[in-house]
Amino acid sequence: MSKQYLTTHTIDHAHPTDIFSLSTTASQILSSSGSSSIRVHSTNQPDFPLFQTLDNAHKLGCHHTAISTNGQVAASVGFEGEVKIWAVRDDGRWSERTKIVDDNKAGEIWSIALSEDGQYLAATSFDGRINVWDNLADGVKIREFETKGSFGMSIDLSVNGRFTASGHENGGIYIFNNDTGRLLHSLPGLVKPVRAVAFSPRGTLLAAAGDSRVIALYDVSSGDQVATLTGHGAWILSLDWSDSGEYLLSGAFDGKVKVWSIEQRTCVATHMETEKTVWSVKWLPKTGKNEGFATAGANRSISFYREATGG
Amino acid sequence: MASYQRHANAEVIAKIEAIFENIADSLLNEENPYVPVNDIFIPLRNKKHTPLNGNAPSLFDAEPSDGFTNVSFPAKGRPKEAWRFTVLIRILDLMHEALCDNVIVSKRNIYYKDPALFKTQLTVDYYVDIIAYTFGVSRLALNVTAAAKGLVAGNFILKRPDGTQAYRKPGVPQLIDDPHDVQAIDISGVAWILVIEKEVCLWSKGVFSADGPQSTFRTLASSNLQQSSRAGNGIMLTAKGYPDISTRSFLRLLSGSHDLDSISPPIYALTDFDPDGLAIMSTYKHGSFKLSHESAGLNVQGIQWLGVKSQDVLAGNGQNEYNGLLRLSGRNRKKAVDMLERSEMLQEGSKEEEWRRELQIMLMLNVKAEMEVLAEGEGGVKGWVEEKLLANGTSLAADEDLLETHQLADITLGEDRFPSLQANEEDFLLDTHGTPEMSAVGEGSPSLEADEDLLDTYQMADTAFADEGSPISQLDEDLLETHQVGDMSLAEEDSPGLEWDEEL
């Protein structure tokens, strides 16, 4: 059964250059791009007004952002390799709290994820390491996982904080147990670069995708691959689970965005604004019964979709 | 910008500065009556054998101490030593400048900084080597090259300072002339200028042509792009990597060589899709990264990027297999970040925002591609470049003279492929017929031998050419053959200064 999503709004030229990353809270969407500032738009008003601009966040551009599930802490990482931790105030405005620079010069912080409460930041590096920092303890590194040295292109933390998953350029996918600090699974890989990994909201499934153009679903406890979602014709760059865990959203290099039903294991909707690369896709908080999502990428705009009512 | 090379430079810079400091200290001490006069000197390490012939100035009349000879100032009773001292100071100063600005200069460049002082090129050659020997480093570590390393092919006539003219065979890559030996360049009839990043590139995917590894520059030159393009006649140039001063000067000369009443032909750059490709183009356009005021006069601001851009290599990718896409190395990523951080032109809102985006895309996707991937397209590299030239508005229609010529040629030949007829052919025939300049310039040029091989074949071609009655098509065939011969012999040549492809 297919679903229908309609474009409800587009923020044209939200950034002067490619938008690389989106992150959401209950009422905001943060976007980062090849420019130095991070923008915050309100998502609880119909015209999605600009709420705040974090100027000069990353001089060389900002490739990844993350927000804790509780919406209190945000993290951003720039091409210079520095992570900034942001805290939200009561009025909803963000301010910089700390910086994290990987002390190992050979590395380069790339993809990032925050724990549910924002206390822990996990990040991959170019040389394949996965580090975890404690934001409350002034950014002390508390864990360092080693992999085979292939570029860590993607990372996620399970909502319950128990697991870290990383996707690598050589196709490797790893799940680590954060409590024991040990490798839980080295998953049968996708062979090609894994550009996105995402835990389902309850932490039972892991979705992984990239240049192989398929989305692999793994059972987190057993490590078995339980499904392969096929349909994308280009590199998959971004994944996001809906709050309920019913749907998975994916964005690809060719500008196509797909919604997948986990129950049916099929694509239920495909959208394309332009042929320009979609770097990031994110579900929005539900308004009423309807799911909605946002997409952004090389066309420098943020597009908002909402499920069509009726039907 | 590899850091270890910066360190290597820093060492040499420190050595030069130590000499200057020593001199400065001596000058300050001059007022001190307790310090003996005649204490200002530059120590030079003695060589066991004098490597040069009698013409070279000898150092060995000075007093040796611990294997060093001091060139002092003033030197009573040794008037030549004052000159030697000055020469050394001048060369050390120029080297220091080149090292600090991260530019590479040739011995010829140094000579032309002060011909009155140096008197002959030999002086420079000699002292550069002595300084290198004294410091215990290679000449290259001093950022000094022996000769120009650039190559050029295309339709132009050089006008020498002595009034003579030199016509270069447009089909054969030649070493770039020292800009000091060129007064003006006649580029009438040239519709475009193409700067190509590199000459030699071993192609990982195997055979590019039946002859094995081929270079983009030579491939394009031998395909006669500069003469038989639908986009009109052109000039192609390469510095084989990061450009030296001579190549940049030559391009700068070319860029200003159009007639006063016409506009300059567009200048394009064809580079790899990787950080070094952009850095090389940036060096031609804006100078080396550390802004050098000295070489700002060599910048060619009008350069437009023809490719290879992300859209050229990624369009089909993300869908199919990795058509020639490669992963960035750690060094590539560092270079890209370094450029984003340090290059003025790549800052937000600056001139080269497209380059900034391209570097970010490389980093995001962790991919790069060499220009050889273009060979996989239908028309090969030549076809691709031609399409781009045409798409960029470099068209025959823009130049009515050329249009006519080509139509004429078309009628004569009734062929699709245009022969190498150009508007001013008769002019240069008259000018150069008596004194054709065949051999490449530059002492010790490794392609000299190859050029001599070509000499014969060209004289043959020239005879046919000069013969008014000879059909053009025959000439074309002759040229074609000679190009093939030329290419095979030239391909064996070791490109000089290959180690210098890395910007320091």
C-alpha cells in the first residue's frame, strides 16, 4: 500500500551552499552546510520561520550535526575536524557549551551521534576509530573502539544508550556494547562504503545503507541480516526512523527520497524535488495523525513533506 | 602541502638566515674596536674537484680553513671577491625569497633578476651548486630548478627581443621558452588556451591507448586538438604539475598577447578532480598559497575551470559502478582541509566559492578522479574537451576569419575533419621559412634528442608545405605521421622536475 506525501513548505536558499545535515527537536530543525553558520528554523509554525543563526560555528563548513533525543543538547562537526557542543536555553535558543578536538592528530572527527540525554558523544574518524566522549565531564574521552582502520563514514547510538553502530568505507558495519566496551557484532557488510547507519527507536533493528544502493536491516541482538530493501538507484546518503519505528526514510545521491514500510519491507513512497543530491533526511514530530519529514541537499533548500490526509 | 617538506625547507631557510645574521652581527661589531675588521664573510664548503671549466670563477685563491673557504667583504687586494660576495648575497636572498614564498625558480629566473651583476648564466649555475653543496642539500631543496619544465603546443609565433620570429610547429609539444627570450607572442587566430594539469600520468586502469600509459597533454596534442578542433585553433600548455615561474610567465604573456582591439581568447584549466588539481589551478590563477607579492604579477585571473568537476565524474556515478572514481588518501583529505583553511580564495564569500564546494564534496563523499576518466567517454578526452570548449562559447562563429578559412578548407577537401589550416599561415611561412627554429629551447633539455629525430620528418613536411601547389591533405597526412613518430619518441623522455609536482 503506497502512501502519499505532499510538499507543505520549502525554505528556499536556507543556506548559501549545499546543506549537508539536518537535525530536529520537537519544535526546531537545525541545518548545517558548506557555509560557516548553522541555522535554526521553527517547525511548529506553518511558515517555518528562521529562529536563530549560529554564526561562525564552523569556518570551513559543517558536515554533520546531531541532537540528543531529549532535545537539550546539539553537536556539530566542521571540516576542520572540531566538534562543538551546544546547549538549549529555556527560550529555545542555542549557545555553545564546549568544544571537542580529537587529541590524536592522525584522526579526523567525521560522523557524530549523541546519547538520549546528550551526555555522551560518539564519533568516527578517518582512520576507523570510534571514540566516545562525556560531555558533562568537560569532554573527556571515555571509550575508544578500534576497527580495521577503514574510514568511519556513519555512526549511531541506540536510544537506550546501550549500543554504538558504525558504518565504514570498506563496507564494514560494527555494533559495540557501550556497557562492556566490547565489539558485539561485525556484520556481514555491504562491501561498498556504508554512508548511513540508524538504530530503530526501540533499538532492536539496525538499518545500514550506502553505495550498494540497498538498505540492509539487521537484528541487533543476533546480528543477522533480516531484510534487504531494494529500490534506490543511487548511493544512499541518509537514513532516519520514524518515532514509531514503522517507517524508514532514506535520501540518495540522485535526489530521490523514499519512505519504507518496515512491516511490509517495501517502499511506500518516492519523492524527488530535483535531481540534485539529497544529503540529509529527517522525520518531523507528528502533528495529529500525520507523519511528516524534511529533506535538504545540494539545492540549498529545506523541503517539508506531510502525509496526505483523507485516503 | 605535505608538512615534512615544509620542515625540509625550514632547515634551509634557517641556514640562509644564519649567514645573514652572521653578516649583520659583523656589521654591528664594526664599531667595536676590539673586533678585527674584515670579519664579514660567507663560508663556502670546498669542493674536492673543480667541476667547471676554466670560465668559471674560482674560489680557491682564498684561504681555506676546515674545508671551508670564506668569501669576505671587503677583501683587500682581491677586487673580484667583492663581486663574488655580492653575487652570493643576491642568490641567497633570491633563494630565501623563493623558499619562504614556496615558489620554484629556475637558474634562468635567478639570472634574469640581475643580469648586470651576474654577467653570465654560468655564474648563477656555479654558485647555486656551490651553495647547495655548502648546505649539504640538493639544488631542488633550495627551490631552484635547472630549466623550465613546461610544455606548450599550438598556433603562435614568438617574437624575440632581437627582432627575429620563431614559429613553433603547432602539432608538437615544445619546452616552454624562457619568457625573457620572448618579447611578444602573436596569437592571432587562436580561439582558446587550455592549461592542462599534467603531462604524464600512469593510468591505473591499464591501457588508455594501444601504446600503453599515455598522458593527457600528449594525447590531446597528438590528437591535434589545438588545430583541428571544432572549437577553433588553440594553444595547450602544461607545467607537469605545480607550475614553475617560467610556465606561469609564459601563460601570463599569452594571456596578454591578443590584439588591442580584440578580447583575449578564453583560458581554461583542465585538472584532476582532487585537491592537488585545484591547488595547481589556483597557483596559475592566484599564485602560490602563501601569497607571494613577487609572483602576483604572474597570476592569470582570467582562468576558467573547464573540469574535471564533481558533476563530470559523479553524474553517472551514484548509480552505476565507480567509473574511475578513487578514494581520497589521508594526505588528500589533509590537503583539502589545509586549502579550505588557508587559502584566501576559498573562504566563505570569496572569489572561488565553486572550488570551496568542490573540495567539500570530495571530503563528503571521499572520492576523487583523474582527468583520464574522460577517456572513457564516447569521444575520448578530445571529444570531451571539444564539447566543453563549444559549450563555453568558444565557437568558430565568434571568429569570422576562421570560419571563412574553414569553409574554404571544407570545400577543398570535402571532408569532415578540418585540416590544420589557419588564418595566418601564409604570414608565418614568410617569416619563418628562411630560419625555421626546430629544436627545443633550454639547455640540457631531455627532449632535445627526440626533437632532433623530428627535425628530419619536419623538414620533409615543411618542404611539402612550402610548395604552393601541394595539396593540403597530403600535408596533413605527413603531419599526422610525424606526430605519431614524435609522440613515440617523446613519450620515452623523463619529464624533468617531476619531483616538484608537489607544491611545497
